[in-house]
Amino acid sequence: MSGDGRLRRPATSSRVQVAARLRRPAQHGAQPWRVGFASVTAAAVFALLVALTLARAVIADRVASPLAEKLAGAERIAYYVIPERRELGPSFRIGPADVSLKLITHLVLPPNYPFRAEEDFAYGMRVTLESLDGEVTWEHEVNIRTRQSKSGGAGFGWRYENAFILDDPATGEYPRELTDDRLTRVRLPKGTGDRRVRLSFVPREPSTGVQGLARVYVRRERAVDDRTLRELSLAPEVAAELVDHLTYRDWEQLTDDERRTKLSYVWERLAAEGDAGDDYDILSIYETGFRLPRGTKTDERRLVVDDARSLAINVIGPVELRVDVFGPPDLVTKLGIKRRGLEGEDVAYPSSRARKRSLEVPPGVHTLIFESPIRLELTVEAAEASELGSRVWLCEADRPMRVDEDGNEVLEPDLRRIQVVRVGVNWRLHPRWTIDGPDDLATRMFRFDVRVVHPLASSWWPKRALGPALGPKPKLDLCFLDAAGEELSCTPWPGQATRQSRFEALRLGDEDELGTTPHADTRWYMVSEPQTMRVVVPEEAEQIELRAAPDAGDQRLIVRGYGYWPEVETVIGLPFRDHGSELMRWRYPPLDTRTWFPLRPANYDELQDDKAIADLLAQVRLQPRGSGGRDSRWSRGDPDIDDRLANELAGDDGWDPGPWVTLEPRGVHRRRSILEELDDEAARRLADRWDPSLFTELRPNRTLTINFAATGPSAPQLHWQVAPRTLGNSVKLSIDNQEYEHLVAETRGRWRLPVTEGRRRVEFEFEAKNHEYEMWINRPVMVASPPVSRRRVVHELTNTLVFPLIKRNEAALTVNVVVYVLRRRERVELALSIDGGHPKRRTGVPIEHLSKVDRTYTIDADGAYDEQDRPVDPRVPIRFVDLEGNNTLPLEAVTVQVTLGEDIVPGAHEVRLELLDGGRVWARAFHRGVADRSKSATSFTESTKGSDDVGVGFDVGGEVEP
């Protein structure tokens, strides 16, 4: 086309070229060298694509950040920042009935703080109650220890973390590290109106550059309608989540009562008063719930048992366990294994030469105990992977399940880390505690658990030829100081000979698990069972200090101090709380709340610099109640256990012959005289110590051998109580074939018999039906004895009875109160107190027990329970005769107690018994000892129906000369 837009013809030469091209045949494809080059190029590209596809996962793992995966499984939660000053922190309004708080806390670590898997962190939260006007009414400090859980570390960060914070987009600062979340429960006193709760942060380890975070919940009772609706319509996944936090059983396996109990309360999160940014600060963090067990490693960990260390593993059956023992067959047989259940018996497994053996564990909760006189290494795991992730190992609720490469659960001891202070000549500082709190007696009560440590690692004192190994007696000086630290006085405390503890040890080194294969630089120190010392600090003292006794030599002790909080009950943590019995108790279980709470020494930082702070590792295990005799009370550390040692000093048949003192209540009230039938063995037991209050029931038409020369009583007498229609009949007695007759002219009476000494054969007759009369003789029957009864005087209790008594020395004195309840009455509430709850106590001297001077008891259809819902004594029907003839209703008896311990000064005291729920019962009281010698003495016996943990019941009362 030309520039003017017209079509132009091609030139002649061009036409010739075009015609030549048209005559040339068509050529399709490419030249051979070009085809080969293209094929090679395509194959190389394809191979590269395949290689990149195969390496995609590896490349992704190397270059991808774990943040996205962590965020997908994390929950973003807002926490209140808790300052150190109470006035600057958040405040929460609660009601007068809100007494149970739950705190979920974190510690924000200093910037650029390095991660160490086994490092512990410590901090405190001070809980303050104040009125709406700002007046402080109550304050308590919670001590918290925590750590960090991280795993899967790489150059781009941690794949698993319990809690973390993202970068600040405004400043770009590197995020601070967070510790694991910790759940702490706090019990508050009841109030009379609305009040405020304030939190303040107490930094400890580290002490600078840290922050405290907290969320606050209060437990409130769920409305009945809401609870019923929730129980009926609870979604399966919600029910499973609820059960996971409370029990290891499925929701469907719980009984109706258990479901109602677990749904009866709800935890409500409290919102702070005021505005964010002005009245409080909020920090958003991420939580994943990941928690790394202590000492968890990728390599195999073997448990170690030897002549100084035994292992206790708590198991939920039924399950089959596999035990792998590492050692030659002739040594493997040295391993002893036994199973201890809630029924109170130890069942031994047979010895075996096999290195691999199976153990069948029946249903229920058990403690497996492994013992060996030589060193052996072993592992314990479930034989098969458990279905649905159900647990075999009864461990703490926040500890994840450890499994092997096949998915089988691996079992280890349940360990408690108990921080202690080392005392001895090797440490220049002495632990010191300050008297800090309300100006009352409870603030001045302290308890110290003392153990002896062997000076050589992994050793204990040599065993004797007879009996277990015994260590030296611990010796301490208990010193009291004023506010300026000047010494006021010192009192020595000599302990008793110590016994080895095979389940606890003091760890010094890097390894953190008891019974696992130790590192080369780990040192294990064997310790004794604890002995407990209690003391009431004098009013003029402001500090208390423990010092090694000058004559103790190179004695090495560890001590743990406790304060007393009588308003708070000791509550065992889950899951151990759900598994107990009257025969067995848990040793060293985790506690949700405690009456005796651990106290940090005032000079804690200095003691730590002196390397005097250490960790005692204790294995949680089942132990028979009352085991170990008197020493067992040391290890319990329970201030509410009465000192009943005197009552347990019984004869071969388990009965204590006294002497006993009957207490007479003061004031005007109704008294009744009854004849109470004793147990079937009473006649045999009391034949040699008969007294005037004892009577043997006579049966007609039987030949009885009666000891008329029984010492103690006056002249032999026949007593009767008959129906009015039988009056005018005569009692006929045959004594050694000599006949005697007496006319019965009154419904109640007695007949002095003509025989005064010797053993005689006696028969009697009375013309009446059996249910129309009862007759007794005040002498023992020697052969085929009929029932024996004792005369009692019981006192009517409608409001209060006050029993005066004399505590003659510093020894503990237990007052036993027998309560008689009508059989149809289902519930009785009682209170026992000493001197109105304010007895005068000995101060400045070490004692074994501090008396609980206010006791409350509930008697239900089964028996009596104390204020901590522990069984005290069963409710037993009694057979009795009202000697006044005015009461024939059936009665049941139960015994409750209060102890005037060694901390209460000798002298005059009074025990007050109050009926809290109205109505009427009958009661009598007595204690062990000798009464006024100017009065005539009688004797009686006492029966111990259970151990000191379960409760002791008593059959009779009276007094006797020693």
C-alpha cells in the first residue's frame, strides 16, 4: 500500500520469487540437532521440578517460621498487669459469701532472659481484702513457683511454647519471655457486705526487671434450674472438657451424685473496676496449654532402685504393666515388687529371673513399690497403648502423658519438690522468720519439719543386726529475737533417733528426677523421716531463728518452716482427693489449701547466696494410716490429730485398764442413771478388776458360777427392775443347793444376799415372762458369762454443758465426750472448746503439737465427722436400761474428743460442749488420769475401735487409783 492509501502491485522480481516458493514442497518439523537439544532441555527441566517437589517439605521446614502453626493452636487472652504497689493495681468487687478465689498467673521475665529448661522461678501475689471505703480487713501472700515449657527450638523460634508474646508493631522490640501459667486457689474469710479484692506483685526470683500477670475467678453456686438444665443438655465435648479438668474418668462413668457435685459450682471471671489504661493495664498474651514434664528427654530414662532408695509409682487399674530390668538374671531376682491398694493390704508379686516381666494390676488405685538390696535399673510402662488417651499413671492433673515410640504410657514416681533450708556448721547463716500478720495467737504459731541428712552422698547409717537403720538425734537451738535482731532467749530442742526415709532424698546436682539414672555431677543425699517441732512465739519476740546446737558436731539438717492459718482447711488436690479410704492415706500429695502453709525465711536471699537453699524430692504414695507408731505422727504434720498415745498403751487384748477420771459438769441440768450393756468380752476382761459400777445380767433356769469374793465392791446384791403386774411374786435363789427367797414388792429394788465370799453355784427363778423383768448381780460370772453392764450417769444437753477439769502437768490430756443420740435422729451438730477458745498457752518452748481448741463435729447416720469431714467414730446402737424407768427409746452412742496439748499450761481449765442445732441429746465426759484422792475410786476399761486417724470409740467411764 502506498502512502496515499492505494494498493500497489509487487515488482517482477518479487513475483518470480513467490512463484518459486509456491513450486517448492512443504517442509514440516525441525532439524535433528535442534530436536535433540530441545529434548535434553525438557528432561532437565522435568527432573528439576521433580527434585524441587520432593524437597518441598524439607525446604518448608528449613525456611518456614513456626509462628503460624503456634498461633493456630493458641488462644489469645488478656491478663491484668499486677504492680508491686497495691494502690496501683486492679480492684475486683466481690460479695460477702464469695470465699473461694482462683488465680491464674504468669511471670514476665527480664528482657533477653536466656531459656533454661530446668530453671525455677519464684514470685508472690499478695491478696488484700478491703471494705468499700478502702479499709484493709485481711491480707495474705501466696508463694508461687513456676518454670518455662518450650520444645522444638530452631533458628526461627520455638515451635511449642506454653505462653508467648508477639513483637510490638509500634516499637519493634523483641518480645519478653513468659513463664508457664500457674493456678492457685485462695480461701477468703466471709464478710458482712460487699468488699474489694486487690492484688499486688511480689518479685522474688528474679527480683528485678519482672512483671506479674493475673486473671481472677470467684467460685459461686450455680442456680438449681441452671444446673439441672446444664446437666441435661451438656454437649459431649463440653462434658469431656469439664471432666478432663476434674477427673480421669469419662463423663458417662460418673454417678449422678458426682455429676451434680461437679456442676453445683461455677467459676466466674472477675472484671476489674474502672477503665483500662487509667485504673489498670492489660497485656494480651498467647497460651497453648503446652507443658513439658520435668526432666523429659528424647533418650531413654531408667529408674534406679538400691538399698537406700525405693520407688513408688501410683497406677490406675485395671492395666497390664511391662517392667524391663537391666542386669544379669541372678541379680534381677533381687528386685521385690508389691502392690498397695486402698483396701489396706500389701500384695507381693512373685520373684522372677526374667528381665522382662508383666504385672497385672486389678481395678482401682494402687501404689507399686519397687525395692532391691543392690542397685538395679528398670523401666515401667503400660503393655499396650491405652485407648482414647486414658491415663494409667495417677499423676498431677497438669502433667502430660509420657509415651514411648510405640505410644505406650511410660510410668515414673509422682514427685513433689519441697524447698528446704540447710542448717549446720557448714553454713554461716541461720534461717530466720519474722512474726508478720494480725496480732493474734495464730500468727505466733510456727511449725518446723526437721530431717537429718547423711554427710556422704547416696549413703545411710549402717544397719544394726536387729531392726532398721537408725541415725543420730537432731539437735537445734530455738532462738527468739526482738525487732532489731537482738537475742532475747534460746531454747534447745533435742529430737529423737531418726529413721531412714527410702522414698525421699536431697538433690544436689543437675538431675531433677528421683530414681532416674543420675548424671556424673549429681549427688544424692539420703535423709531421715521428718520430726515435727511446734512453738508459740513469746509476745515480746518479733523474730524466730533456728541454729545448729553447739554440741551437735558436724550434724547436717534440713528444715522447712510453716505458719498457721486455722481458718483454712487442708484440702488435698486432684486426682488424689478422689481416691482415699479409712485405712490408707496419701503421703505428700499436692494440696489445694493448707492449714499449715510454708513460710519463706526472712533472709531467704542471703541463705540462697550461702547455698543453704535446697530441694527435697518426695514421692507421693499410699501409706497405711497410723503406720510407724509414734513416729508416724511426725511425718503427718497434721495439727488436728489428737494425741491419743496414752489411749493406745493397751494390753495384749487391746484394752486400756485406765485409770480414768469422770468429769462432772457444773450447773443445773437433768441427770439420768442408766445401765449400759458392754461388749461380749467385757466379763472375761473385767473379772479381775471388778468395781461397784459393774453388773452381770442373770438368766432364769441356768446354773451360774459367781465369784462372790470379787475385790472392790461392797456386799453382794441382787438388783431388779420389773413390770407392775409382776409385783407380789418372789425371787427364788439356789446358792450351792441352799434355797433363798425374797418378795418383790416394788418395781425397782435390791436384795442383799447372805453369801459374801467364795465361788458359788447359783440358780434363780422368777414367775414372770422374760420381757417383764430384768435382774442383775453386782458380781462377775466366771463361766459362760451372760452380758455385763455398767451404771452410768448421763447429762442432758439442750444448749451447753461445761466440764471443769485440772490439767496436772504439761503432758497432753484428751477429753472424751460420749454423746447419746436417739436412733431416729439423723443429724447432730456439736462444738467442743477449751476455755472458750482462748486457753493460756506455753510460749517459747518447742512442743510436738499445737492444740486445736475449737472443734466442731457432725454426727450423721453413720457416725461422727470432724470439721474437715474426716471420720472420727462410728455411731453404734447400745442396749441400756433406764434405772429411773422414764425413757425406753433406743439410743446410739458416738465419741468425740478435744485435746489439751502440751502447749496448754497446767492448771484449771474447762471444756465446753455445745449443741448447735437444737433439740436434745445426752452426754458424759472423762479423761485418762487420777481424780481427787479424797474420793472413793472406781475402775473401768476403754476400747480402742480404730487408729488415731480414723477415730477412737470408748465403751465406759469412771475413775481409779493408779
